[in-house]
Amino acid sequence: MKNIRVLEVHGRFEIEDFNREDLDKNPPIIHGKYLHSLSIWSAERIDPMHLAHLLSSCVIICKLSLNAEIVKLPECCYLSPDLAYIQLRRCKLEEDPMATLEKLPNLRILEVENKAFIGKEMNCSAQGFPKLYSLSFWGLYSLEVLKVDDEAMPSLRRLQIESYQKLKMRLPERLKMLL
């Protein structure tokens, strides 16, 4: 697959003969340098290392949609710095994804939905999400605390948070006005 621009993967995603010790020793899944949009939907759990290997070969991807259980988001070094749009659904992430996602320099739209995160607390640190324009949370029923540092998300213009009875938000005043 050399000139593909949009790829949708539906169903089981597994790599045979996968080298878990050294991801770089696995052959690339996608050889093309033109892929800009990747969507993965699976009813089955995806191995986070398989996902990291796939994403590491997507060097200029700008749109990513994950609708599958992955439990752990790949580290930032496996994600393209060109990512501008990310949608996470049903991922059941146990660790706060913001620590990874806030490092993406060109991320503009982030949608975290429908049990994408099953932890209790999310934190957005200072200087995180430098170009984020739109942030959306819904269906994160275990989320209890959302903390956003004053300097985080300086470009945010749209904030949508489904109302949760037990959610405590610590937001800068400029973000409270967006709710």
C-alpha cells in the first residue's frame, strides 16, 4: 500500500510473528508516505504494541479515529506530530491520555467519547495542547476530576463536556466561559 491516503480498518487487528522486544525490527505495515487519515474499528481488544507499530509507520497522518478497546495509548513518539484530529471511542484507557496527547504540537480537535477513558482523573499541564481549538468529552462516566492548568490550551475556542454529577472541574476562568 504505497499511495493510499485514507485507510479504514474494520474487525480484528493483529500482527503475526510480531517482535515484542524491539518494535523497530518488525517490517512496516504501511509503506506509503501519503496516508493522512486512519480509522480503526474493532469489537475485539487491540494489542497496544501492535497499534504503536502501525502508527509509527504513519508518518504524516493528520486524522486518527480509534473505536476499539486498547487500554493503553501508544507513547507520543509513535504518533505523528502532524496529527490535527483525534477521536477516541470505547478505548477503555486506564491511564490519563492527556499526558500523551497534550504533547502533539498540531492537535486541533480532540474528541474523547463513550468509555474512551475509564479512569477517575484527567490532567492537562501547562503548555499542553498548544494549538487545540476544540475539546469534547462525553460518555466518560467514571471521570471524577478534570484539572486544567492556567497555561494549558491557549487556543481553545470550543469546550463541550457532557454533564456528570460527580465531576469536579478545575478550569481556568477563560475556559469556564466556554461551557
